[in-house]
Amino acid sequence: MEDYSFNGQREGEKVLEMVRNHPFVLFWPGLKAIFFLVLGIATIVFFSSQFAGLVLIVCVAIALGIFMNSYYNYSQSVFLVTNQRVLNVNQNGFFKRRIIETDINKIQDVSSDTSGGFKTMLKFGDLVIRTAGASKDEAIVVKNIANPYEVQQRIAKIKD
């Protein structure tokens, strides 16, 4: 992992951990996309007119838009743990990206939260990082990552 590099990387900084969202986050958008595809195909099957063709085109466009947006968010969101800091890059839509970073020595508390049947079975959840000087409601929350407890333990070991 040490050969991974990114924009803004400091001199002597090495990437120790790179965590992405769990692939399950694509399940609901995929289901929505399939619904629109089925709707478009059903319109063609049950109604044979020019209107049905237009509905199919619109449904396919909506399905592609939903899934492409979700996949782009999934592929561009990443949580990095380096020997100097943690960075959370959260892509939310095609034109909105939020990057939060904090130095390792400013981290006061790291916790993980896995709640719900699917999250427990598939071992994914949220990682919550609280830093020095931040109020109780201000925390870095990394949502829907695989094995959040393992990541929490790695950060705790680096911090100590």
C-alpha cells in the first residue's frame, strides 16, 4: 500500500490503509435501475405504439443515470490512513466532493458502528473519528465501509 500516492501528499507520508465503501451500497440504486428497465420493457410489451418507445428510452436513460451516479460516488469515495493523518474523500453526485483530513496526533477517539441485519451479516458499517478541539456533534464519519472495527483498531495502533 506504500506505493499508493495522491495529490497533496506530504513529504515522507506513506499510505498505510485505503478503504472504500462496501459494494452493498450499490444494491438499492441497482434495484431502482432494474425497476426502471423493467418498467420500460413492460411498456413495450403491453403497449405497441410510438409512445411506448419513448417511455422505454426515458426509462433506460433514468436507469443509467441512477446507476452511473451511484457507481461514480462509490468509485470516487475513499478513506485513507497514512502515517501522518487520515483523509476522507466523500463524493456525493457528479459535482460535489467533500474532503476532510486530520492529523493522527489530533485524534482523540475512534469508534465503529455496525447496526442492522444486512450490515452485521456483510460486516460493514460506519467509522466515527473525534478530534481535539471539535464539539461533540463535529466528528469525521466515514459511512458504509467494510470491516469498520478492523480499521478502528489499525488507527488506534498507529495513534499509540
